[in-house]
Amino acid sequence: MDLIVSTDVLAAFCERAAKFDFVTVDTEFLRETTYWPKLCLVQVATDDEAVLIDPLVPGFDLTPFYDLLANPAVTKVFHAARQDIEIFVKATGKVPENIYDTQVAASVCGFGDSVSYDNLVRSITSVELDKSSRFTDWSARPLSEKQRLYAIADVTHLRDIYRELRKQVAATRRGDWVDDEMSILRSVDTYVTQPDRAWERLKMKINRPRDLAALKQLAAWREQRAQDSDQPRSRVLKDDVLFELAMQRPLTPDAFERLRAVPRGFGRSSAAAEIMALLAVVEAVPKSELPAMPERYRGPSPKGAVGDLVRVLLKAVAEQNGVAARIIATSDEVDALVLDDDADVPALRGWRRKLFGDKALAIKHGRIGLAATRKGIVEFDIKPEEAAAAAE
């Protein structure tokens, strides 16, 4: 296999690759100590050629490869594409054109949720991959022969997987299912966390408006600092520290020292000074201008019996259609659907609504029931008067 280490050789390869309908792409990267993934190797294969590209060579210009990614005439095939594409978005500011994720396609073809590449290779090609090099240091040079073989296998078998899955998707007429999932991967917003929206990914609960205002500001500060310094969020501040700061809102170094979540001496650091200034602004916000708290929901609990019924329905629909349940609806989307008939979730739009969403709402409102049979879970209609009586 070729290891490309110069721009001229890369440009020649990309010129050849642009003549094919598709190329397969994968990357090796490190991210343990950084916010942004560090690209260490790129693997690309056409129908008759497979190469490794070494981005760590000093002065190596990857523009010809990025131009290939931007070429809409060539399909770029990935497996579990999100982290690979994030790297290219960081480098170019754009999502590669005409992308296809075989993990997504496999999930609508009955291979299960988030099927791994090696399992897919085994299922479709009957080849057993050696994955022992998966967690090696890809930034170390020179690469061993074992590393090279491992890396190139991630794009060579992908060619056969892509062809087979395309056939299966076409045969089951589920191309629109794949396209719906791919629309998420095609959006730049999928790969870029805006600091002012960073608080949305935090899971712990906040019950007071001023605490929420503080949490939003603290999460935005941490996200920006992590991006600017290229550190993982947790190395700037852990999530539990953000929540304690949001609720306690220390305004002096001594107040910091009384918090259990922060290390001793942190209150006199430059980071703490920035946080105290930020929290002082939050304290000065008039009560009328604080963010509104979501109204407390008083209907069925999404984690209670109604939610359980909807989840049973989801599993049954997934099994009946030979598709991974997550493609139809995630757990969070089921929760949202139970809480709100008009929830803004994919399960209540398009093919998902026809397949599952309308039935989920019917179960929620007692219009249909579920029964266990030898053939599995089946749905049955409930008469309107029975549903009304049950609701009283």
C-alpha cells in the first residue's frame, strides 16, 4: 500500500480518484488531551487503489484531498462518519459533499443500532479483522506494518459493504430513511458547538431562574475557553463544578474556597477571576429579565407506565420492520412525545410518523392497545366508549 507524504503525489491520486463514482474514507486521530481531534492519518480507497495519507509531514498541503471531499460528483463513503467529518469541518469549514454513512444504512437494513465496522465486515464479507492496533499511538512515526494493514482495511472492505448496503436499501425502498438520517450529518451545526448553546448538553436539573442564567453563562465561558485553549471541557471545569458554581455563585476568592467541587487555591486563579466577573453580571440581572423556567409538566411521566408502553411499541415496530429502534426514535424523543403531542421530534414527521408516531400517540390516548402473541407484539383497537370510560 502507498503512504502519501507529498502534495504532488496526493494531487495525482486525487485526480485519479475523481474519476470514480465513490471513494471510501476513514481517519485515525487522537483526542484524549485536546478539544479538537488531532488528525494523524487519512485512508482513502477507490475501486482499484487504496492509499494512506500522512498529514503529520511538515509542509504537507492537503488541499487536493479537501478538493476531492468537496467534489459533489464523487460519493464519499464513511462508516460512523461523525468524528471523521468533524475533523474535515474544522480544517475546511465545510461538510464534505455527497457523503454516505454505512453505519446509518446498516441500521435501516436490520444490522442493529450503531453496528461496528468489524461486525459489518464479518457479516457481509466473512472476513475477520485484526483490531489489535485500534488503540495504538497514531501520532508516532514511523507507522508499523501492522498499523498500516489495520488502517488500510478500514477502507478496502468498506467498498464491498457500501455496494451491498446500497442494494439492500434499494430493495427495501428505504432510501428516504437513510436520507433523513444523513441530513443530520450534512449540517455544519452537527459538528460545531456554539458557546451560547453549550448549556443544552448538560443533564443535571436547575430549578431557579437565576441559577439557570448562571449555568448558561458558565457553560458558554467553559466552551469558549476549551475551544481557544484546545483542551477537553472537563480539563477546564467538570460538569458538576459548573452546577455548583451556578447554584452557589461565589463572588470572592474566599467564597470559592468554601466550595467542595473546586480544587484548593482555584479561587485566586485568573479563571476564577473571570468566573466571578461573569457571576457578578448574573447577580445584577433584574428578576424580570431572567430566563423563564419550563412549565412543570403534570401529565403522564415519560419514565412511567405510558412511556413503557410506547417503548414496547417502538421495539415491536422496529422488529417488525427489521430496523434499529434508534433510527425510528431515540429514548429522549420518546420522552418528548409522551410529554407533548406536538413535540418537535423526527418521530412525529414523515415516514417515522406513519411507521410509529401516530401509533404512539394512539397508545398515549388509549385508542389502541398492545397484546403479546406467539408472533410477537400486536396492536388492537380500543372502542371509543372504552377509551372514554378508562380516562374517567
